[in-house]
Amino acid sequence: PEILPQRVRGLVSSIVTSLRWGLAFLVTRFFYNLLSALGDDGGYWFF
């Protein structure tokens, strides 16, 4: 069974894909700052 009706599936897919790309950018952008702040072990446990 599908969660979303057919009429909104494309819109929701676009929003979720954009959100995932945005979050991937933020993780990539701030990863080394996170490691500097938390150390290697803290960065591992954060993710």
C-alpha cells in the first residue's frame, strides 16, 4: 500500500529529494568543524 495519494506523490518526492540534498550539503560543509569541536570519537558518535 502507498502512503501518499497519486496526486501529491510527485510534489512530495521533489520536496524530500531537495531536503536530502540540502542536508547532505550541510553535513559535507560542516563535517570538519564538527570533528574539530567534538574530536574524532565525538564525530563518530554524533553520526
